[in-house]
Amino acid sequence: MNVLLAEDERINRITLTDLLVKEGHDVTACEDGEGALGHLRTREFDVVLTDLRLPGAGGLDVLKEAKARSPHTVVIMMTAYGTVDTAVEALKMGAYDYLTKPFAPDRLLRILQHVRQFRQVMDENEQLRQRIRRIETSSIVGDSAPMRKLQETIRLVAPREYTVLIRGESGTGKELVARALHDQSPRRDHPFVTLNCAALPASLLESELFGHERGAFTGAVRRHDGYFERAAAGTVFIDEIDDFPLDLQPKLLRVLQEKEIVRVGGSASLGVDVRMIGATKKDLQEEVKTGRFRADLYYRLNIIPITIPPLRDRKEDLIPLAAHFFEKHGAREAFRKLSPPILEYLRVYDWPGNVRELENLVERVIALSDTLGVEEIVRDTLQIEPRNGETGASRRESGTSYSSLMELKEREIITWAMEQAGGNVTVAARLLQLPRSTLRSKLEKLK
Ligand SMILES: Nc1ncnc2c1ncn2[C@@H]1O[C@H](COP(=O)(O)OP(=O)(O)OP(=O)(O)O)[C@@H](O)[C@H]1O
Ligand SMILES: [Mg+2]
């Protein structure tokens, strides 16, 4: 580790430097506070080991400077007998530990050993956080044209402070998009708070959202912070915003315009630092026309509208989404059970419950497929009639001989593979584990 040592007594300085160098540390030693501050300004140290009493700037100044420059730097204080109170104060200011002089070298080495472990855990923690963030932000699945455009919009809009209004049918992923906007914004390390207007009675909504003062109403025994205060520096996601009570809408407008709230039963305005994202299943403009939603609030919210198309309008996303959900629920292998006819069921279905409905279906398949056939589960869940009519008809046309039935099956399989491969023969051949030339000749035969 990189160690900065500030110690005015020459003998101590030399002994400690020797000890630390022998342990493999990279040591910069200085004899007074000014010197230590100078080093801190030019480079970053893993550890600062400083005497509390130093000529020039004292150890506490060194501590303050080190922490201000880099919060990850670990500062260890050395203190003479009788100055322990100040050492405790140093701990409060962020010092990692202190040593009372004189101390055995082992004491110092043990502390450094802890520091090393502590740093490892911190590093690991940071890496995990980054990984989770990457998984979360990359988890909007879908490569259809509208989803690619949506991803692009999110990338552009997320880092800015714009208010966003998300529109989409039930289960299209409105909350997921709101989270992505938060996760890709500078507010990502602060809270993301969801308020569902439809789930809260109007009487509670006001105090939940804006907070209330003690005694604001019967039962308000203590002050209560609202969502806007709890989301400080973060994002407030208001779901089903079309349900927001009309008489409270001016208060919401005030948050957007002035970044201010007044608690229920209070009179002072409080500043709030939040970004607001709204979501609705309805056509808000229609709600404005019929007087259920204030026009001024609508325009303020609708600065950046994002519309998520229903799943039936982007069926290319079905297979990647299904694969994603099998993986998400820890059953990557089970995805293989979706045979071509099953995929065909998924394609003809209308998906009124959108992506959520697909996810529910996948969960059902995972739960039940040990006892039931997957095709049966899918048909039952989606309430689709068996395909007898269709295959029966083509069966009659092309005869019922073994070879014509085989050809029918072959056509189905090859069509499926070609669709999966986006028309690319090489990819389709690999998918079916067939030599490319064999697939080619079969394609020619089947036209
Ligand atoms: N493009 C997508 N990629 C991955 N998962 C998705 C996608 N869209 C939706 N989901 C998943 O589908 C489920 C439903 O999404 P979400 O809750 O965001 O929908 P919603 O629009 O808020 O629905 P509602 O209007 O009913 O509240 C969630 O588990 C979500 O993670
Ligand atoms: Mg939702």
C-alpha cells in the first residue's frame, strides 16, 4: 500500500519507515504537517499514518485534508499518552484507528492487516454494485425497432433532469423503464421511490407524498416525512398518475415548477431535490379534455413522453423475452422445451397482459412442466384451441403417407430455424446441427 508517514521525531520516523518498507509498503515520510499536506495535494495515498501533534499543521488538519481529498484513504493517528481525548475526536472525524505511543510494531502491522482486508471488501463491494447496476440497466430486453428506439431515448434522456411521462398498457414495462432512467442518471446512488396513486386512498395520498407536521390531523402524533423528502436527491416515480386527485394536482405542479413542498398542517415551504417520472395506462390528453386532469400539470409532465408499444405490436421480442425470463427464474435449460408449434402459439396470441403475461406464463411452465406437457400448459394458460383444424387441412391436401407427413414436419422445423436465424442459412444450419450443404439442398427441395 501507499503510506504517507508524518512524524516529527527523527528516530521514530526512521524506525517506522524501515518497518513499513520491510513489510512491502511504499512509504513517503515527512516531518511536519505542512509537508504532509503538500504530499496529500500531489498524490493519493492508501494509508496516512500521522502523529497527532506535529509542528506546523496538526494531525487533525492532515486527517481533514486526507479525507476531503479522497474518502477512501485510511487515516491512522499516533498519539502520546494524555492526548487520547483528541484521538477519540479524530475517530469521530473519520480516522480509522489510533495508536498510543509508544506502541509495539505488531500493533501497527495488525491494524494495517485489517486495513488491507477492509479495502478488499470495499473493492469487491464496489465491483458488485457496478455489476448489479449493469445487469439492471441492461435488462430491458427486446431488439425490435421500437425497443431499440426506446433504449436510445432512455440513454439520451436519463442523464438529464427532464421530467418524463411514460405511457403504456398494463405490463409493458413502465416501471422497468422508470428504473432504467433512474439507474442511468447521476441520481442512481440515491433513492428511487415509487408511489402508486391507484393503490393509496386519496385521503392518505397527500400526507404520504408531502409529509405532515405533528398534530396536522387526529392521529398525526409525530412529524412524518413524505415521499419527496425521503427520495432526497433521487427520483420519485408516480405510477397511475391519471388517478392523482384533482384537488392535489396544484401541489404536484408546484413541486415540478418551484421544487417546493408544504407539509400537511405546515406553512413553511421546503425545498425538495427530486426528479419526477410519471406513468399512465390512459391517454392523459383525453383526461385533460374531460376535466379529470389539469392541463398545466399535463404539459409540465409531458416534457418528454415515452410510449412503450404493446407486445402484440413487437412480436419479434417474444423469443428473446421468453429466454430472458427462463434465465431470470433460473431455468435456462427449460427454454429448449419451447418447440416450434409452441412458439407458433405464442406468435398468434394477442398478449393483452403484455410482457407481464409472458413472464407469468414462463413461471407456470417452469413450475408445472415436470408433470404436464409444455404444449398443454401453454394452450391451457392462453386458452388456445389445439391446432387440429390447421394441420388437419394441410394433412388432407398433402396426403397421409409417412413421407408426406415427414415432409410437413421437416418444413415446419426448417421454417422455424430460418426464422430464428433471421434468414441466415449458416446460422440456421448451426442451430439444427446440420451441415450447411444439407440444409441448402433441403431448402431447395422444399422451396
Ligand atoms: N422489455 C423488457 N425486458 C425485460 N423485462 C421486462 C420488459 N418489459 C417488462 N418486463 C418485466 O415484466 C414485468 C412487468 O413490467 P412492469 O411492472 O414494469 O410493467 P408496468 O407497465 O409497470 O405494468 P402495470 O401497468 O401493470 O403496472 C416486470 O417483471 C418487468 O421486469
Ligand atoms: Mg407498473
